[in-house]
Amino acid sequence: MSEHTPATPASEKRGFNLSALAAHERSITLFFLIAIVGAGIFSFLSLGRAEDPSFTIKVMTVVTAWPGATAQEMQDQVAEPLEKRLQELRWYDRSETFTRPGLAFTALTLLDKTPPREVQGQILSGT
């Protein structure tokens, strides 16, 4: 005859039952509920209040016009000297220039750590 182990009844199989624990330990459940609600209220009250928070886009566009100049003249006599001068800026990151007859478009990108007020003063003063 083969020996076989009897099946264990369902009442002996015990696992973690969170619902039964919450119903049985009402004071602990109430404590956690109040703690979570309190943390939520505190988090809500400490959120920032700015409807439209300020941020600065650190890209400028420089448009130069020279009526009657060819695209090559714009590149050689306007765009390249302008780019060299812009590279002297302390917060310079990169620049991209597009030229066409009579016009040059330069997009200047500054570093992320750039202080907006100082750059504005430096650009406007030409130093």
C-alpha cells in the first residue's frame, strides 16, 4: 500500500489577509487612515502656488539685413564676424546661422546656467 498524506483542510492554510486584519484591528486601520489623509493635506498645502511659473528660454535670434548683398557676402562679412563675437560671450553654448541674399539669421543658444538679467545687460551694452 502506498502512503499518502492527507489533504490539509482550508482552515489550516493561512496566508496574509489584509482585509481581515483591517477589520480585526480597527484602531491600527484608523491610525493609518488618519496619517495618510494628514500627509495628503500637508502635501497639498505645501505645493507651489504659481499659476504660470517663470522660466527663461535661453535662445536668441539675431536677424541682420543688408539689402543688395549676395548670400556669400552675408556669410563672409556679416555672419562669420557676428558668430565670432557671439562666441566671446561667457555663457555661449552654440550658434547656427542661415544666410540668403540680403539676410542672415543667427540662432544663439546659451548655457542652461545662464543668469538672464546679466546676459540681457551684456548683450544690450555690446560688451
